[in-house]
Amino acid sequence: MTPEEEAVDTADKARKKRTRRIIYWSLIGLFIILFFTAGTIFTAIFNEDHWMARAFSHSFMEVGNIGDFFSDNIGTLIRTASTIFFIILIMKAAWIITRILGRKSNRRKTIFALVYSFIKYTCIIVMFFIVLAVWNVDAGTLMVGAGIIGIVVAFGAQQLLGDILAGLFIVFENSFEVGDIITFNGFRGEVEQIGIRTTKIRGVDGNVNVVNNSELRSLINMTQHKSVAVCDVTIGYGEKLNRVEEIINAALEEVGKKVEGVVDVPRYLGPAEFTPAGVVLRIIADCDEANRMAVTRGLNREMKLLFDQNKISFAVPNVQVV
């Protein structure tokens, strides 16, 4: 990693650390505000005699009332904990089953990852309403009391619905699968997960780009067909082209065996360009997209060794001083 890249990486880590700190303290402040205003909120939604309004009133801060609250509601607390544990157990079992069923191919892995994402969100929603029922909370009254929040959620649900539909089209149209390498808005990476709402793409630097499914409108799937690794070498105009081409063609089969990831024997395409320094010769090799950069580096290495062995000079840029 170059010093410039290290500086950028350090600045990025510092920025992420500051962001996490701001979110952390914001959540703490929000929790404190909600804790001390919960009594007023629940009184407005229900009535002052409801247990939730009484529980979060100022008298709740007294030690005796805290003990009475737990002793009076021990059965409800146990049922709540049991419900949460049971739902988490279902989600864990669904995760294990979908992982096992999706092992055979990337296609199956993609479909079952989407199925698990749907099961996870469904379980969370069901758990929310079951817990409300355990505590004798009328979900309808709660949603009516929070009408403004409902309106905001309804507007947000439009984007959510678009993400879900886009995720379904991605899977059933086979646009890409888990394990495919795609390029999106200049970001190249491997598809790590396709969820019901977002897709995670891991770049070569290890960073994960999380993109809403509805935003994946224009991308390039680089895995559906074999990719081509390109090696360009520039020789001076003083070298004999016929001799260089004979040496390259004679060595291609051996080069293909030495470079890991090459699917077939590399091919020499001929002169690709004439530059002020010399003639650019192009060698290509078929490979998987995941190995394209490694194959390119391997071809470059073998060409350098081949040229050194046969006393072939690389072109040197001419510098004219006026």
C-alpha cells in the first residue's frame, strides 16, 4: 500500500470512528429523553391508569415501585422472554437450513439467502405483535395513537416495496448471483449477499458496499462469461518483430502452464499499437473474472522473464531536450 493509500485509509477509518461515536452518543441521548418522557407518551396513547403509563411515571424511579412492577408482572416477563427466545430459535434454524440447502450452487445460495431474509423480517414483525399481545397492548390503538409515525412509515414503505420487488426481479431474472463479480457505479466487487432489501458487494480491498436493490439499475455482470486477461509489452523499433513473435508463440503453451488461473493456452494477437517509444504487442488469456488481475500479473511476469532470457529489450521512452 502506497503512502497516499495509507493516508486515505487512515482518514477513512477516523471518519468512520467519528460517525460511530456520534451515533452512539445520539442513541444514548435519545434513550434518556424517551425514558423520562415515556409516561407522558403512554398516557397520551392509552390513559393514565394503563400499566405502561404508570410504569414509566416519575414514581417508577422509586425502588419499591420497581420491585412491585417485576413481582406483579413476573409471569408476563417470562412469557415475553420465552416468545423472544422461540422466535430467535426459529430464525437460527431457518439460517442453518437455508445455508445447507444453498450449498450446491450460487443460484441456490442466492434464492435461499433471499428466503432467509424474508423469514427473518417476518419473524421480527410477528414477534413484535406477539409481545404486544402478551402485555395486553391493543396494537390497533397503538397504531392509531401513532398516526403521524404511520404516515411517515407509509411514505418510506414505497421505497421498501421498490427494493423488495427489485430483489425478486434480480433473483428470478438471474441478473446476478451470490459469488458473481459485478461493477456498479465504478465499484467492482463480489456479490456477498442478496437480501430482500439490499445487496452487499465486497470489493478487492475488503470493503463492503451495501446498495438498495432498487438502485441496481445499471451494472455489469463480469462472471456470466469467461473474462480475458490482457498483457501488453512494448518493444523498441530496433527489435526484429518476426524474431520476437516466434519466441512469444513458442513459449505461450509453457507460459499457460506456469500462470495459475489460465483456462486455455494464452494467445498472441499481434501488434496492438504504435507509440513514440515502440511497438505494443498484445497477449491475452481466458480466465475467470475472479482471477483476471492475478492472471494479468502472472503474464506480465512470464513475459519479462522470457524477454530477459532471449535478450529482447523493452522500449524506453525517448526524451527530447530542446
